[in-house]
Amino acid sequence: MTRTVLILGSNGKIGYHSAKAFAAAGWAVRIYRRGTDMTAAAMGADVIVNGLNPPAYHNWASLIPAITAQVIAAAKASGATVILPGNVYNFGDTGGVWSETTPHRPVSRKGHIRKAMEAQYRDSGVQTIILRAGNFIDPEGNGDIMRLFLLRGIAQGRITSGGAPDVMQAYCFVPDWARAVVQLAEKRAALARFEDIPFPGHAFTVNALRDRLQAQLGRPLKVVRFPWWMMRLAGPFWELARELTEMRYLWDTPHQLCADKFTRLLPDFVPTPLDQVMLAGVPATVTGAGLAPAV
């Protein structure tokens, strides 16, 4: 029997890589077109992957609850299982190895919004799988943390750190996340109605990123601090600057995601090697032509 998945947000990194992964696994893939009837699009689908997210953190307080209600309605009408990416905003600023049992104590407005969103799914009765991940790394460079932040100055020999460069951070290679989602979808009948699954991905410090890229690229790199003072000045006039500044605390909160539950559910999953993941964030113009002179 044909298995069918409806992908929401196919132009984003979650939707794009999920569509590729499901197609590679033999699923029939439907792409939701924004502005059309989501419930009608979901009829006959076994799984809905929710990759919809307001760009640049725009108006989360209104848009995320509205998207959530729309997805839940579509899932209830179709009987589909919803799979979505969770993040680490829920955990607040107490560092550690975060798991599905770690209390959700957000310290940011966006963390409270995400916590409420997850509660909507949990209380809806719709089967929901949250695969919770850290910073996204997309080899396509689709608005990911590597291209936009960490490696924004790599052509000039610089790596940008949002906080202390020796603080451990959780990262997620999006193609790996998508492969894991397919495997979870295929065993959804054995899962609970609401599953919170940490995706361990990779965890590393900015200093470790520098050291490994130096070895791969064959030249020294230096770590520079992100100019948060510019974001604070721009905040009153620029929404994205305000939203990024609110999340600054995460760069100084050492954390990674516990692998225990994920490994128990998908014991044979093999992640992409760390060196390959790190190099995926370096533009081809840099890896192929070398770096500009360091300054």
C-alpha cells in the first residue's frame, strides 16, 4: 500500500530535506501550497511533516498558534500523524544534557510560545512526534546557522562566536533529521500518541569547529565575537535584531541533547560524520578556491 506524506513548508530546510528523504524511501510525497485548504490537502495522507515557520521570527505570538490550530484540524480530519521539529528554547538557561524528561522552564518569549505550541499538540489527541533538535546545519545553505552566523566570515579566515567559544552547543544536520523522521514515521503505530524525542545530532564548541576546519582547509582561522551591541542598537527599529538578541543566552548555556531515547527507538541510525557536517557549512567558493587573506 502506498504511504503518503504531506509536506508543509517545502521551501524551507525542514520541508525540503523531508520531501527528499520520504521520496527516497518510496513514499508518495505531496507538497502543501500556502493559501490553499490544508485539510483538503491532508485527506488520504498518513503523515504530515510540519515545516512551516514564520521567517525571521516574524510575529511568532500570533502566527505559530494559528499554524498549529490549522495543522491539528487537518490531522484530525485526515487521521494523519503530525511530525515536527522541536527546538531547545523550552529548556531555558540551565545547561546540561537535555532529555525528554528535562523540565521545560523557558526564559525567553519564544520559548514560552514553543512550550504552548507543544501543549496544543499534546492536548489535541492527534498523534504527534516531536523530534527535538539543536541549531540546524543545512548543506544547501538555506538560512542555516553555519552560513548566516558561524561561518559568515569564513572567506576572510574568521569564525563568529555568539558567546564564549568553549561552550558546548547542540547542532542538527538537517538531512540526518529528515532520515530519522522517515524511520519514525514508519514505526509510528508502535509509538505513543505524543512523543518527545531528542535528536542527539552533534555537539561541539566554536573552538572545536575552528580546529577541525583549520585541519580540513589547511590554514589558520581565528574566532571573533558577534557584535551584539549592534543588535541592541538596531532592536527598536528591526524585528529580527530584537528576536536574535533575546536568544543570546543560549550561546553561553552549555548544552547537548541526550541520545538515549533516540538510540532506543532507532538503534541502527548512522549519523553523517562530524567532519563532513562541519565542512558542509563552508561555501564551495571557499573549499574550492581557498580562503581570502586573513585580516
